[in-house]
Amino acid sequence: MIKFTILSTKGGVGKTTLTANLGALLADLGLRVLLVDADVQPSLSKYFPLAAAKPVAGLTDVIVRGEVTDASIAPTMYQNLDVIVSDDPEGNLPHWLLHRIDRGFRLRLALQSPAVARSYDCVLIDTSGAIGPLQDAAALAADILISPITPEILSAREFKDGTMELLDRLEPSSALGAALGPLKALIYRQDRTADARMIASGIREDFIKLKGRVSVLDTVVPHAKAHKEAATLRMPVHRHEPRRDGVTPSAYTVMHRLAWELIPNLRGIYADAVSQRERMA
């Protein structure tokens, strides 16, 4: 089982959209995927329709109990794709965690529960942009951290400063047996302007200087209306835009490239077997 946490110290960069769409593609590739909404604003919980009524439990039960049970897992309408919903609209959970000596490890240990280990190949955790104990717990639960960054100058500056502060704060946890996973930056919502390309190039150069603490993925997610349209329709973006005319690659193509880069063993496997060459053109 591999666990990804999608995080950023800046809000509004597309963490939830990325979590939902990457999880949905991995599910369509045949993996059993569990989404975890670790944001007190439950956007991921509502992203895809649930297959049944609201689950009996959610993230609060998982954190407080320190265990994932079947009661806290809700199947979505999409095959192989389930979710642990956020059920803390008043934001009490971060305050509860703050006073726990084991606050950084509770989600990590909970995801080792039999209900997860026996049923899923991949876990994707969405996080809040707010720095705090819940974000820390989500980061320390992951094998790999993914941070979307929009190629805008203010966003790029905040990303670099905030990211290094996050790493500096959490890396000492390695001494307690919870090694922080590698952080991979994803250039997200890049438009076709010269300014955006220049900033994206600068981001890559900056992180080369960080000596391996952060790497930038080769895959770039372009700015495209398909992502907003798919969110409105509550469907995976790779299903919504299987092909696209013009120089910008389709969402189907981009999401496959991203999945293959993150999990190389999946390379060459497609979400379906129909018109593969045409879709990836």
C-alpha cells in the first residue's frame, strides 16, 4: 500500500481537485483507493457522490479512536473509490490533537488498521492550507508528499518559504520513528503565457538548489476549464475530457502521465482499453 498526502501551506492551489482526480484515475486503473478528507472544510467529502447515505463515522472517529473501522469508510459512486469524510465543521479536531503527545502519529497508525491494510492499494490524503496539528499528522502519515504550486510569483515565493518551514518543523519526527516522505512539487494550473513559463522554470531551478529535499515532477497540469467542469459534474476529469483538440494535452493524458510518474509500475496501463492511442495522442 502506498500513501500520498497532498499538502501546501498556501490555500486555493487545487489540493482537493488534485486529490480527487488522481484518486479517481488510480481507481480506474484498477487500484483500490481510499480518499481521506483531512480538511475541516469538507470539500473532498462532497466531491464525488456517495453510494449510500452519510457514513456512521468519519475523520473524527478515526483520529480519536486511533483506528479506521468499516463504519468510517464511505463508498463513492465510482468503483474502487472510497472516502473517509471530514465531519468536524467547527474545527474541534485540531484543538483535540494539539494536546496529544502522539498528535503527529495518530493518523499514520490509524491507517495501519486492518480495515485499510486488507482492502486498499493506495491512500490519498487531502489537507487544509492552515498550518497545524492536523496538517502535520497528515504529512507524517504519507509515504510521498505532493504539493501543487501555481506558477504565479506570489504563490511561488510562499510555496518555497512555507515548504521549507514545514520540512524543518517535521523532519525531527524521523528520530521518533516516523520518517517524513519525499516531497514532490507539481506545477499546477500552468497557462500558456511567457510569464507562467518563466516562473515555472524558476521554480525548477530553485528546488534544484535544495539538494534533494524537494523535487519537481516532470508532469505539468495545465490550466484548463475541464477541471472546473468535471468538479461541477462531480465526475473524474479524465472521464470528462478523454481527448482534446489543440496543443494542450487532454485531462486524460495529463492525469495518466502524473500517475505513471508517481507510480512507475503503472506505466502503460490505461483507465480503459478503448481507443488508447487516440486518447493519448
